[in-house]
Amino acid sequence: MAQAVKAHTGGRLVAETLEALGAEAAFGVPGIHALAIWDGLRTSSIRSVGLRTELNAGFAADGYARTKGWPAVLLLSTGPGALVSLAALMEAATAHVPVVAIASQIPRDLIGKGRGYLHELPDQLASFAPVVKWGARAESAEEIPALLSDAWNEAMAPPSGPVFLEIPVDLLTEETGVSSAKGAHRYRLPPPDRGKRTSPRPRRS
């Protein structure tokens, strides 16, 4: 029996863009909100490494990036799972290790509403701001390739260090026609000047 064609979701777009940027390995814990990214990795060349906790995954990504001299991807679920990684990201920040942390987030229309959605935090992005050198949130599928590219470039730009991008779960699971080639560009010296953000980008109301 013929298999159904897999939908091109936001999660698959994340995997495709990371592959285009040159990502070789992704570490993390397959949390419920981020499963679309893990599903997308199944059809990519990126090696996916699942661990028991986000803290372990964070240190694994740190170690991989140190030995390879190339960014490592850290995949985090929403809320508590993402916060568990902060100790590892702090170590990466102290040692200037390029870790690209990507976390899921609750649906866009519920962010900041305090409705008690599963794993909701008052402000997840702000929790990472003191630790990472750059942070942002994707507000649409069209933004994903460019923001991932920005994250990759910022992680590698001297002084290198960890970065954080959160993507709402509704963007990860919805189908999209956006191509990974749109807005994705590999790191080069000097990195492109896209208005470096060292604090979370303003969120749209």
C-alpha cells in the first residue's frame, strides 16, 4: 500500500533549514510540543541524538561543538524542559561555545495570557536573555529560515556563544509552503550585519 506523503510542516522547515546551514547533529529530548522538528529530522542528513534530560543534552551539544569547532543544535521542549538546559547554556556562554538552542513555545495566541496552557511560562524568552548572546521568537513560518540563519551566524560570530530561538507549537505543526532556501545563508566572515540583537527581539502584540 502506498504511503501518504508527509506534510511540509513548520517542524520540517526547521530541519531543512538547519541542514542547509550545515548542521551535522542535534541533541535534545523529544518533548510533546517539539515533536514536529524531530519528525522533520528523520528525512534529513542531521544526526539526531536523544538524551534523558535537557541538561544532559545541553552538555552533549556543548561538547560536540567544542570538538567539531562548528555549531551544535540543542532541541528543547516548552517551559520546564527548556529551563533545565540553562546550566549547560551558561557553561557554553562562559566558554564561548556555539550552541544553537531551539525551543518550542505554546501557541501564539496564548502567549502571555496566563491561561495555564501545558508547560506555559510567564515569559520563556526572557528566562534565556541573561544567558545567551542572542534570542528571538518566530512569529510566522516565513520568519523561520531567516531567524535560524541569524541564530547560526550569531552563534559563530566572535565572540562565539549560545543563542536561543523559540518557535510556537502551532507554527511547528501547521503546513507551510515556505522554502528553507528563503532567508537561509551560511556563516561567513565577517557575519552579515542584520542589526545584532543581544537581547530578545521585541514581540508583536
